[in-house]
Amino acid sequence: MIDLTKVATVFIGRRGEHHYRNIEFDVSNLLEDKYSGASLNAIYKRPDGIAYPVVTNYVDGVLTWSPSATDTVLVSVGRLEIRVTDGDVVGKSVRVLTVVEDAFVDGIAEPPEPPAQEWLNQVLSALSALDVDEINSLLNLIYGLLNNNYDLLNTTHERLNDTYGLLTTAYDLVDDNYELLTTIHNRLEDNLHC
């Protein structure tokens, strides 16, 4: 298993291999406790500079990648980066150097279509499995909670204005008492000097 907190070089296969190897990455340090609900993406950059998301599986802190023939089409060194996304938060692993070794070119195995289509199909099937009525109910619930928060903020603002008014009145009373005490003090001193 590859530790993503350290720089690593990984042999991902020989030219033309297709889902023959499973490469496991320990992503527990990336997720930590605070990002347990985050999504994980693996971005592979082939030696020719083409970068794309690759299909991975995640189970119990381990992200598994099975390189396809598209990933192993070129003999050389590529790069892989794991990304953690949680709302606006984006974290990235160290870059993993990937090595594809040479193999006989025999024409037996043709590389399949790029994995982007496979990835898109997985996303589309996940979206089709969503229940629209449940999503609408959830959105209505969120909308209601936001309205309640808005009303609460308005009430808090009004209470702060009331408190400000009371403090202003109290300040005016203290100021009046100060003036009264100053006047009494001045009169007492005048009477003492007379």
C-alpha cells in the first residue's frame, strides 16, 4: 500500500496492460477525521502530458486504482495526484511518480476508449439513481431552515436595537446625575466660601 504522505514511485504496469494490477493508496491521512464525508478523485497525467480523472474504488481508508490500457499506452514516467474535496475545501496528495515499462507490441490487445467515458457513465448512473422527490423534500427543508435562520437574525437585530436604546437612555440618566452632582458640589463649595 502506498503512503501518500511520502514521495513515491509506483510501477503501474507494462505497455498495453488493462486492469491487470490493483494499486492501493492509504488516504486516511488525507481525509483525517474532519473530512470523512469528502469526495476523492485521482488525476493521472500520462507521459505525453494528457491529464484526466481515473476510475478508483474507495473502501475503509484505501483508494484502489486499476490502470487501464489507456493509462499504460506509453512507456515512460507519468504522475498521479489524489484530491480531497469537501465543499470549498480542496486538498492534494504528494505527486506519485508512475512508471510504465515496455512490453511486446503484438496487436492482440487494443486499448479501450479513454476512461473519461467510463467515469462519465458512472456519474450518470449515480445521478439516475437519485430520487427527485426526496431531493425536492430535502431542498424544501433546507429552504425552511434558511428562512427560520433569517427570522432569527431579524429578531436578534431588533433585540440589539432595543438594547442599544436602553443603553443610550441609561447613559443619558448617568450624565444627568453627573450634572446634578456637579451642580450640588459647586453650590456646597460656594456655601463654604461665603
